[in-house]
Amino acid sequence: MPEAQQVSQAFPLEGWSLESTSREDIIRALDDAPKIYSKAYTQIARISSSVVVKYGSEVHLWEARTMAYVAKMPREESSTTYIVMEYVQGDLVSDVWPGLSSERRLSIHQQIYEMIRELQHTKLAVPGPISGGVSNGTYFTDYGAGPFLSREELEEWFNERLLVCQEFGLVKATQPSFTGQFQELVICHFDLHTQNMILDGRGNVWLID
């Protein structure tokens, strides 16, 4: 069987123009698309050789909005979130790290450093996810927090959490408050580890998730 025909059968939307593909076509294609990640309420399916879709009830629109803000590519809101992304051919850094030379490791460190520095040079007017809404992630509750309209509101929320922790003896009573600590609001990844880094065949590192 010709290689092009094999690829077409493996990926239901191979050869389709993403710009002219409807949301309904993408959702229907997910049933036949090979899954490259499936865990709990989050799945990633490869609908073509160059496009993947991340979807599920635990996939949040703020993730797409943040990527859209960074990549300047707008996304469409929906009740169940579907994030259509470029497929990156490569290996997880966590899988290949033990076999990399010191030069390759240094290159990865340098690339990640430049990515983080670029994100932190992007200043935001208000705290929270891109386009507003509830804040989610490691430093907030399971139900999120906010939305916060100012840096002062964010500091006040953390100060209230600090008082609770002090009351239960989880931190020292002398622990300083958060007032005045958030001088700059920048974009943060919040889940930065080697399983969220892809190393492509040209030695370029890609941050995901």
C-alpha cells in the first residue's frame, strides 16, 4: 500500500485544510483518530500527521487562551474544550535525557531559560488567566480562586490563606504576609518538568501542556 494512503487511513483528516474544517468535522474525526494520550478525563488524538486535538472535561479554556495569547492564534469557546494544536514530532525530554551528551543538555537548559525569560518579559495588567476568569493551578484550591481584578486582590487572597495555615500550625506565625510581594504580573507555566518538553529532530525544545 502506498505510504500516502497508509497515512490517510491512520489520520482521518489527513490532507484537510484546518482553516476550512468545521468544529463538527473535527469532533467526528476524534472517534477514528489514534490516541497519543489518554488519562482520566483528558485525551489527545492525532487527527492528521501535523495536527492533534486535546479534549475532555478537565481540559480548560484558559489553557487554550494562554497558548493563543503566546502564539497569537485565537481559539473558540465551547462547553467541552477542544484545543487544536500543531503536532510536534520528537521525544519527551524525560525519556531521552539519560542518553544525552552534556552539550545537548546544556542546549536544552539554554532554550528553556530563554523561553521562561520571554514569558516573564510579557507584563499583564491583571492577575489570572488570559482573557480573565478563575485562576487555576498549583497555588490555588481545587476549585480555583478569583477572578481577581487587581494585584491587591490577589495578595489579599493569599494573605487569607496564610492566616488559615498559621491557625492550623502549618507555617510559622512570623511568616511575612504577601502584601507588596507581587510587583510584576507575568505569564507562568506552572507545570514545568521534562515530561512537558519535547525534543525534536533538529535539537529544538518545545514546551507543552
